[in-house]
Amino acid sequence: MPKLSDKDPLKLTKLQKGILAYRYFVLTNSLD
């Protein structure tokens, strides 16, 4: 997992949020 603790979530762009959400979605589904 990429380190995100040094970034402010409120400053992420909508695109970045979408990418993170997509990667999280793929990651969680790959564990099943």
C-alpha cells in the first residue's frame, strides 16, 4: 500500500480520490 499519512486527504483532487477509491476497490476484491 502506498504511504498516504503524509498527505492531507482534504487536498486531494476528485481524480486522485477516484484513483484511490478504485485501487482500494480492486485491492479488497482481490482478497476474496
